[in-house]
Amino acid sequence: METTHSQKIFVNLAVKDLSRSQEFFRNLGFQFDPKFTEANAACIIITGQAFVMLLAESFFKTFTRRQICDTGTQTEGLFALECGSRARRSPNW
């Protein structure tokens, strides 16, 4: 019998202010997985197989020797999240 393994994706992002970042995503309607959410990290549930890990910069730095990108002057990445309507967009956009 062949065994199928579910594959999951975790996108890890460094954030300056973890609490503020969580509030932003909560206001968009996302929920967090408490198993992977603590003082240094928060796990946003995108789907049952896709997650975004928000990592406090100090914690993120423990995973890499490279500098964290200054997103004020550089592009760290391009990410797209579909919303059901413009009404669900953050008022800060």
C-alpha cells in the first residue's frame, strides 16, 4: 500500500513588531495556530497546508547568517493574498 504524505508550506517573514503584525493580519480576518505562536513567532493559517510564520527579527536572525533586508529601501519579496472584496482590505493600504 502506498502512503501519501501531506506537504505543507511555511513562508517565514521577519517583522519588527510582532504584536502589531498579528493585529494587522487579524484585522484582515486571518487566524493563528496556537501550536506555533509564542513570544517570538506567530503562525498565520492560510489554508490547512499553507502557513506564514511571522518571526520577530531577533528570532529570525537565529536562522540565517545574512543581513535582514531593509524593506524601506529594498524589496524582500512579492507576496499576494486574495481577499474576497476591497472592503476586507486594510484601511492602511
